[in-house]
Amino acid sequence: MAVPGILVHEWIARDGGSEKVLDEFVRTFPEADVLCLWDDADRYPGRTVHESGLARTPLRRSKALALSAMPYVWRRRPGSYDFALVSSHCFAHHVTFRGAPSGFEKFVYVHTPARYLWNPELDDRGASLAVRCAAPPLRALDRRRAREGAHFAANSDFVRRRIERAWDVEARVIFPPVETA
């Protein structure tokens, strides 16, 4: 039997705009499971947050070193859900589930395609040798996975255009459900 849904987020930090959006998702869907690469904040006491296998490795402490593993960790996750609501700023939109029922839908709320891959001039992490070497194949994989079938929403028109350039998919603009001033 399918669980109503799952909320997916890259990694959960103490502070951050994407975490505030996830907080709203958690409030809106109290029955949904939560899945992330790792949880460094314990933002949801009393609620089970499922972490990936990366959470139990030293890669947890270095996003740059973990970067090349992230797309693969999101694939074929266990669980049978009616829907996934994904909060993505790196590779969470790659998530798939083994045993997803017929009619399963994936909704992706995009904060940005990974800046250090797509716009390294905007993010110092894109300057590291490891990221520069990994970027070309990761961009190709990222574009391919974005085209696998999901409903995309961008948090602004600027991000919508970035999604179109990076992934060649259309996104609807839905402003974040949080105070942005």
C-alpha cells in the first residue's frame, strides 16, 4: 500500500531559504515522509527523517567531494508513494522510487539548478578542481534526469529561465511560501 507522499530535500541545514520552504512543505503535508541526503539540523523533532547512505560516510562533511555520488544516491530509493514533492538546489530532482505505483507523480520545486555546475562564476565551490573535473559529465546527467518526467516549479522568473537554459524543461513560477524580504 502506498504512503500518501514523500518530501525530498538535498540536505537539511540549521538555516537557509530552502529549509524554510521545506518547513512549509512539512507543515502542509504532515503525513508525508521526509527524505534527504543528510540531516544536520534536527528541524523536525518527533518526525522521522530518512537519510541516505551518504549520511554515514565522511562525504557528509564535504559537499564538493560528495557531488559525484549524489545523483546516484537519489536513484531507485525504497518506498511506495503516491507523490513526491522535491525541494531541489542540486540533484534531489533526480530521485526515483522502486515500486512507485501507477499514477505516481513527482513535483519539483527548484531553488536553482546547481550553481557550481551551471554557473560556477556565481559560486566559489565551482572553482575547485574536483568540481571543474566533474562538471561536464554531471551537467549532461543533470539535464537528462530533469527530462525524465516531473512537474517543475521555479521560485522566481530568474530561476525559471535558468532551468530552461540548463535543463531545457519548462517550469511554472511559484513564489516561495515564506517571507523573502
